[in-house]
Amino acid sequence: MSSPISRRSLLRGAAALAGAGALAGCSSGTSGSGASGSKAKTTITYWDWYASQASWVDNEIKLFQQAHPDIAVKKTTQVSDKYADLVSLAYRSNNPPDILMVPKSPQLSQQVSQDWLMPVDKWATKSWQSSFPENSFVEGVDVFGGKLYTAPFAAPAPSLQLYIHHGVFKDAGLTNDDGSVKLPKTWDDVTQAADAIASKSGGKVAPFGFGNSTNTTLAWWLDLFVRGAGSPGGAAVGGIDGMDYRVGQWKFGSDRNYLDVINLLMEWKSKNWFYPNSMSISDEQARAFFERGRFGMTVGGVWNQPEWTQHKFTDYSLVTLPSPSEAPKALFYGPPGGRFVAVSSKTSHADEAWAWFDWLYSPDAGKRWVEQGQGLSVYAKNNDPKSVTFAPFSQYVAMSGAAVVGPQPAIRNPKVSAVQLPAVKPDINDVLAGIYTGQLKDPQGALTELEGKMNQALGDAIKKAPGVSAKDFAFADWDLTKAYTTKPGA
């Protein structure tokens, strides 16, 4: 969900700053020390963009150094929206860290072809790989040319949830017989809850709210509700992973669920159920307003929780995939394979960097990741809601079954990693903003036009990728309620 990176002019100026000191000055970081205060024999540099997750990283560094007193980890946490550019600058300056979180751009295949990363097959033996779930290591995803460069750390997760403010719901009488909050599960439940909030508050509390100043959060609403109706293409997901893999195309206009959800949102808007300034405030402001009870429901992700916890706000619950009927007809999908950290090809301390790599990917580190409320682990045994003491995050962990591995064209044909899909404008965020504000009077026409442009862009990109065809993106046998685990060659 991070914002796009376009900092070229900044980087031209930054390039004049030589050495690691200049780069570190753009970031916040901590340095580890050896056990018992002794000086370690080797110090490895490590970069990430984890801010709210820093406590987990720092604890892992402490535990790692206790187990490896001859290795110190010097951590630098870069600003997330500058991270990719700073990594690129570090490589151009021939001064990258020894081990780093894999940046989101350029594509991982390009990072490999540019010799940024070191294959870890020397250490990541078949025995090491066997502890991971099936389809964790996939050519074209985290394996390139038969060599392994990174690995999945987190399991596919329900990336969006509907957050429920307990106080607002209780004030509206939305409670069960035992006094607990009555959580909505279906579209009708959400509508009825909104009606009760608007009626009981006399219009003083909005049923819904969001912050769309960055032109992204409206797509979260569409994405969350359309999945429950049975559409696998995530409207809030960029790039190829946002398409409907049943047909290998986008279906914004031809899949009726998209229009149905938009009509539902516009019906709610016509009743003045959305916080009036939702289009102009930021997501951060919307989180603060939800915390204060200015509206009863909002859509977001688990990233909401750390800030609310800091403010000692815990009076909320979360649900996911509200559907027209009781059971969701589609889920959240993540690709097989994955990425987290990688060893730099430029490191002079490969063995020590691998030791830190191995530690981060250990089941124990993953268990602590879940227990500290950071996310889901790639190891299913770690995702036990009972191990989490914080109730809202325990609810999130309990939703792990709402996210599974989905189809991945790279398994069928690794050459699809060469498909470079250009940005299409106006995109789904622009279309939704236009519909919501009334600038676009024909929602169906706008969705159909967007679908055509997206599919045309894909077709043009496929033509430029040797050995790739449109058939590589279609999985007609996909059951939307199950994981898709076709093995290579199937």
C-alpha cells in the first residue's frame, strides 16, 4: 500500500553525497553490539523500511547477537517511499548494505539481472527449503535461473478489513443479548448497522468514513466488498496481480459485481452516510477520526492497529469479506513464493549475512512476529489466535483462512516475469473518485472503458515479451474458495 516512488530529481542531488554516512543520514537506524558488551568480530549492515515493526526487528537483533556474539548487525531503517531509490543509489555508489529488505522496484528479475543480489543456494539447501510450505520457491518469483535469492516470510493475508467502533455501535443499540457488539457479516448487515447509527445519532455520527486525499482508499472499499461477492480481481492491487486470473484479463466492466458494489456505495452516499470530508482528508486523519468515534465503520488494514494501540484505543473489532450472502464467494490471494530479505552480491561478509538471513526466516522469529502483533507467518503453525493477547490482532490472525495462495503465471511460464505492464490512466482510483464526486455520470461506461484500456495494455506488453502468450495468464480451473497449488509443469 505504499505510495509510488518518483524521486529522480532528489536523487540527482543526493548523488553528490558520497559514502554510507550520507545515506545513513536520510534514515533512522540502530546498531547492535556483541553479547555482554564485547566487540563483535564482524559487523554486517542491514537495511529495511520497517518503522512500526522496528521493535520486532530490534528484538531479533538482540537475540541473534546473543546466539552469535561474533556478529553485530547495524540496522538502518529508511523512509518507505524513498527506499527503492536509496537502494538504487547505494548500488550506483558501490556501497550497498550486506543484507537488505528486497525493494519493490525495480522488478526482482531486474535486481537479479543487474547483479544486486547474491544467490543463497550455497546455504539454503533442500533440507532448509523443506521447512517452508509447498510452492514457496518458484522460478520467476524468488528463484531465477534455478538460483534462489529470497524467500517468503509472511503468509497470504486478508489485506483489508472492515473496522467496527464498539462505542458507536453500542450507542446505536447494535449489540447482542450478552451486551457484545453485533458485528455485520453481510452487505445487508452493514447497511442496517449504518441506518441505525445515522438514526440513533441524529446525524451527529457518520456511519462510514475514509480518507482519500491520496486517491487510494476508495479502491479499498471496492476491493473488500467485491471479493465477498465472488470476484477475485483485487481492485486495490496494482500490476498484473490485480486481474481476474480465471480469464487472464481485467473485468471491471464485464463482471457485474464491480458495478453492484459501486451502486451500493453510491446508495450509502445518497443517504449522507459517509463522513462529509472523506475525499479531502488523509488516511491518517481518518484513523484519528474513527478513533474519536466520528464514524462507526471504516475500511483499512492491520497497519491501523499499531497507531491505535499507541493511543491506547482498543475499543474496536474487525471483520473481513462482507458478502451479499453469509459465506464469501472469493478470498484474498497471494502469490506462491515470496520475498523479504536478500544478501547483497557486493557483501564482503556473505556467511555472516546468511546467518542473519537464516535467523529472520526461522520459525521462532516468525512466531515472535505473530505474537507481537506484526502480521501472519509463512509457517501456519505460528498463526494461532490463542498465542496473541491483544484481542483485535487475535481477530486478524483468526482470519488467516480468508487468504490463500492464488494462481501465478510464473509457475506455468517463468518468461512472464519479462512482461512490463505500463501504468494506465485514469486508473481504478481515478474512476472511483470521478463516480463518487459525480464527475463521471456513467459508472458502467467508465468501468468498461477502463477494462478495455487495461486489457489492451496487457496485450501490448505480452507482444514485447518473447515466449509469452495471453494463455499464460488464464486459469480456468481455479476454484475461488480454495488455494491454487498447481506445481511447475502442471
